[in-house]
Amino acid sequence: MNLRFLQSAVAFAQAGSLAGSARALGLSHSAVSLHIKGLEDELQIAILDRTTRPPRLTDDGLALVEHARHMLALTDTIRALATADTLVGQVRIGVVPSALIRLIPPALARLRAAHPGLDIQISSGLSGQLLNDLRNRDLDTALVTQPETLPDGVQQTLICREPLDVITAATVPSAPLRDLLETHPFIWFSRRTWTGQQIERHLRLQQITVKTAMEIDSIEAIESLVANGFGIAISPRRVGFSGSDPRLNRSPFGAPDLARGLSLISLERNPRKRVVQALTAELRALVASDTWPQ
């Protein structure tokens, strides 16, 4: 099945005539007609209805063109492997929800502007699920909370570190952090997340017992609940959120101060490694910059 023959069929679908498709491809009218006739002979189907003037695609022809477009896009992706400066094709990226607001969108916008041939697909989920999706090759890369250990065949690149703070409403009188944590209702960052598990582990190591009030999987929701007097929490100070909420007081948690890392993980044997490298560069440039898109 000659790719040039498929190009002629797709060009006919776009131009609506043999003459138009010939002009688009820089071929003669008869060459395009022979290409389509060659496909018809090979597949034993009628691609063009020649009883009409001008000819038009049959139902089988429409189906062939739909599949041919996918095949030609795939060949473009394969050819791009030899082109050092251009990235094309689909890339599937997983992102933890807390990085979807300020960090990943501008980085992906820069990546897409530099490589308009990329088809960027985004999935959101918890770090553990994204790691599983990556290992199953349902994702090409994922931005997750930095894991303590990684399975064989998976690699990570640290993008940034976000300090963990004890947050209280601005109206709460200041006191030693241990007293605050043990006497006020505590709002957990969901312990299904790796960050929540990190917080729980260090509270246990410091032998601090909290009074559990609720458990939430959204940083924005936790900070709003704390600001409105529903308790206190431990929450990451996220990159890109330069302005502090005047309704909240923040104090570093841990000794030394604890932080969660955000890492880009990918398979060591990854056909999209150049895309991962480009995304890593965009994320690191964004984190290092003083100006964040509004």
C-alpha cells in the first residue's frame, strides 16, 4: 500500500476534484487518477464514484481516507525522529491536580508554541495512579510528587521543591507549632496522596498527635477551610503562588524544614524522551523565572 497513493486519496478528499488534488500535490491529473485506481485494484473496493461529474468519494472511499489520515500522521511522527529541532505527534502527560493550576499550563503553552506539531493530551490523577499508568504505557511522562523509591525501569527528574507549612487562620493566636497541632482541629491533606503520607509520617516521627477534623484532597479547599476557621493544616507552599493569603498565617513545618518535591517521571526506555527533555527544560525555566503568567 503505497503512501503516495494514500496521499492522493487524502488530497482528493480535501480538494474535492482530481484537478485540485493534482495541483496540491504537484502532480499531473493522470498521476493522481492512477494512484487512486491502484488503491482500488489492491483493495478491491471503489474509492471514487465515477458515475457523477465530478467524481466523488464512495462510503468505502471516505472510510479509507479517514484511516489514511491517521497513517500519514504516524509517518510524519516517524520522520520527525530524524529531525533534531522539531517534535511532532501525540504526547500523553499525567499531572497531579495541585500542579494543574499554575505550573503545568504555562510550561505546556511554551512547549506547544515551540513545537506546534505536538498533540498534547493531559490526564490528572494521584501520583500513585499516574505511576501505574506510566508503567502500563498509558502515559509518556507524568509530573508527580517526588517518590521515595521508584520501580525498575522508571526514572525521575526533580523540577522543584515546595516547603510544607503549618497554616492557621490569621485570627488564631500565635503559639508553638506543637501546641497548635495538638490543640486545634486538624484538616488532613488526603493520605491517599504521597504528600499526605509524607505529612503523616513526619507527624508520627515527631510524636505529634493531631485531632482529626476532616480529610480533603484539594489544597485550595484546605486553605479556604482553614481561612474560615474550620481548623489548621499542613500544606505545600506551591511554586507560582507568589502572593500570600492575608487570611492565613504560615510557619515552616519540621526540623529541618520539610518540603515535597515535584518530579517528572518517565520510563528509561521511552520513545518520547525528546519530548520529556523539552518539557523538563520548560518547567525548570518557568520555576527559575521571577515572572509568572497571570
